[in-house]
Amino acid sequence: MKSMVKSARMLIGGELVESESGEFVSSIDPATEEVIGKFPAGTARDVEKAVEAAEGSWEAWNGIGVAGRAEALRRFGELIMERADELLEVEVRDTGNTITPMRGDVKTGVGGINYYAGLGYELKGETVPSTPNNLHLTLREPYGTVGRIIPFNHPILFATGHTAGALMAGNSVVVKPPETASLSALLLAEIAQQALPPGVFNIVTGLGPQVGAALAVHPQVKRIAFIGSARTGMAIQRMAAEVAVKNITLELGGKNPMIVFPDVNVSDIVTAAIQGMNFTWQGQSCGSTSRLLLHESIYNEVVSQLAERIDAMRVGNPMDEASEMGAINSQGQYEKVLRYIETAKAEGAKLLAGGERPKGPEFKRGFWLRPTLFGDVKPGMCIAQEEIFGPVLSVMKWSDFDEALRIANDVEYGLTASIWTNNIDDALAMARRVRAGFVWVNSVGPHYRGLNYGGYKNSGVGRDEGIQEMLSYTEQKSISIALRN
Ligand code: NAD
């Protein structure tokens, strides 16, 4: 099989390089299990070199000023768009996510770059009127080197739009792509080499416990920005704390509720429940509303229509525009989802749709599953508590406001919540009391540029996607000047 990406090289100090190890990891197309490319198996030594390059470059990068950095970032965005089709194809084949929504990922990533490029002049400090005989002021300064660790569901989006804030703030970055979807990062390495000064944007591919961990414990990388599972996030906090004091932001998992009151239009709810699950990327989204909490009076009607709609969904080749769901990203993730399905059955949840491999010769190989719906789920069950990160929707029933709230909040996570009602009192009371960092009322799914995104509880620390993300990549310095006259 011909590799989809010509150069299997990382970007360190402006050079496209292989790993010191001389070894590679294969990339598998999850829809066919074919090898579609390879990427360098980076090591701690590669991370060391990348950090050295970043450390050697950030002062000059910061020194070109806001306008200079904005110009370079916009150029980076333009070059990405020139190769958008190539990036898209690689990303779809490597992740298994369907092509139509993935087309948005490249654009949204570049949109994020342009957004932070435009926000540069907001990297400002304050004057503080504490005493009349002094001028007290604050400055924002970059950390220096930022480590950005990325999960497999939106690799190109996170490597672009979610590094731009750090770059705009005057830092250099070392990006660690996900090992089950690293190919788009190799293309990005070629693009960044053209657009940005050497050392400012580095990419080190490889396995998490080697490359990610080496970045997390590197004493010169004080600022780590992690997107991934709560388990890895906690491991990073632990490892990092052994070597240094660090500023670590964590964008982690979710087990998000969609809470539906009785006064709704059932067909709107069925459509929204499907949309909220992000089946187009096999439910593999931190924000997926994987717990549908229905008022008892509408439970039967919603569930029966939902089962029918989910059953009719078109699972198929992710490159086909008509596919509504692709393949699960990796064998490990696939097996994990299957284990949850078995556990759910054993715990007494009622399988209402899916739960098995789709039929047909095209599904003989690959990590395929039909979109899955479980009814009669009880709040204490595994599938009601744990993040599956797959196409499995659990439906629960409630009878009064307090019960709905209790079920919604009774999980370790608190990333998103979606509330459906025409009653403003119920909507606002629930929005205020649900423990989640992002709440939709009468909608589900979209992110809005400028509106903070991040989690309560074990869903994370910090807020991304708004100005706060860019500012989080700065240290604040206070200066007090004694006025002599
Ligand atoms: P993961 O935690 O397994 O891996 C994420 C990244 O961490 C990968 O690049 C991996 O190589 C690296 N890694 C693994 N072990 C490491 C270690 N010991 N030290 C340092 N780095 C290590 O997560 P995943 O399976 O790739 O992604 C799915 C998770 O990401 C889900 O929990 C999902 O909810 C979460 N996620 C969160 C957001 C958000 O914005 N909150 C967005 C997307 C995904």
C-alpha cells in the first residue's frame, strides 16, 4: 500500500527530521485496517532537541512584536488552506471520521489561527492605582516553550487553532500528535516549516508514554496544554509535579447530559439527540451528550422514534459524503467500546439499536460498529457513569426537576450539558445548577469562537477557545516604579 504522506518526518528546529531512534510507527486506516503511512517513533532525546530549539527561538519570535507574529500566523493559515484538500483526505483516512464535518475542522483550525492573530493587541497589562507616589503596572510575558499534547479525534484542529493562542502570546511550541492519527501532523510539519521561523513550531510524533511524558517532565517546559483523557491528564499532573512546578491546563473527557423537559417537540429532540452524540465521528467527542435524560411523560415516544432513526443511520466509508458514521479510530478504542456494550447488557440496560458490527462485505475488516442506543439505563450503571468515547447513547428517565439535576450532576465529569424546554424558569434554573463548563439551551453541539470551552470536575482545568486561552499562555509581571517628583 502506498503511503498517503510522502515525508515521514517531524519538525524540529525548522528541519524535517526522522527520530533519533530511526524507528517508525505504522498508521492504520480504521475503515480497512490497511497501513496508510508511517511516522517517526520519537524519543525523549527528540523532545530534548525540540525543546532546545523552542527555547532558542521564542525570544526572537516574541521580539518581532504583535504585528510580526500576526502576519506570520496568517501566512501559516493561508498555506494550510492551500493544502486543505490533502490534509482533509489524510485526516479522514487516518481518524475514520466522516468527511463532511471534517471539512469544517481544517477551516475551523485556520479560523482559530486568524482569531488569535487578531487578538494580539489584547496581550496587555494594567495600571494599578494602589499608591499615589508610584506607578504600578503589569505586563504579560510568554512562558517560553509550551508543550501541546493532542488526542485523536480532531488532530489537525487541535494542532492549528489550539496552538495559535500560545504562539500569538510569544511562545514557541512543541506539539505531540496522537499516535493513532499522526499523519496530518507530518503534512503540517512541511507547512509550518515554510511559514514560521525555525524552532517556533516543532512537532514530535511517537507514543504517549515516551514523547508526551518526556514533554510533561521536561524542566524547561513550564506550560503544558493537554487535551485528552482524564486518566492521562492526571498522570501528567503527577509526573510533572515530581520534577517542577508547572502550569498545566487540561481539556478532558465528558459524560454529558442532555436534559429534556416535557414541553418539547419530540421530533426536535430526536434530531438533537443524534446531533449531540456526534455520530459523524463515532461519538468520539468530549462534548457528546451521551446521557439523554428524558422526562417520564415523553420517554416512550422519544425512545421509539430515536431507535428507528438511529437504526436507519448510514454507516460507511468515511470518504463518502453520504456516510453518517465512519469507523472507530483504533483497535484499542473499538475493543473498549465493545466491552462497555457487553457490560451494559450484563447490568440490565436494554439494547434498542445497534450494538453490533454492520453487515456487508465492506465491513468485514475495520473497526465498525452500528450506532448504539441503550434504554432503561440507571444512574449507577457503568454506561451512565464512565466516558465510553464511542457511538453509544444511554437514555434515562426522570420525574421531577431535582431528580433530573441529581442524575445530571452525579458523574465525575462536568464538561457540557444541553437543556431543552420552553419554560424560561426551568431552563435558567437548570443552566445555573448543572455542574458543567459549557451549557446549551435548546441546542446542542456547536462551539462558538470567543466563547470559553472547558470543564468542571474531572473534565479539566482552564478554558480554551476564547481570549482566556491566549492569556493563559502568559505570565504576569508586576512592576512598581517609585515617582520621585
Ligand atoms: P489519551 O489521554 O489517551 O491521549 C491523549 C494524548 O496524550 C495523546 O497524544 C497521547 O499520545 C498522549 N499520552 C498518552 N499517554 C501519555 C503519558 N503517559 N504522558 C503524556 N502524554 C501521554 O486520549 P485520547 O484517547 O487520544 O483522546 C480521547 C480523550 O480526549 C477523551 O477522554 C476525550 O473526551 C478527550 N478530549 C477532550 C477534549 C476537550 O476539549 N475537553 C477534546 C477532545 C478530546
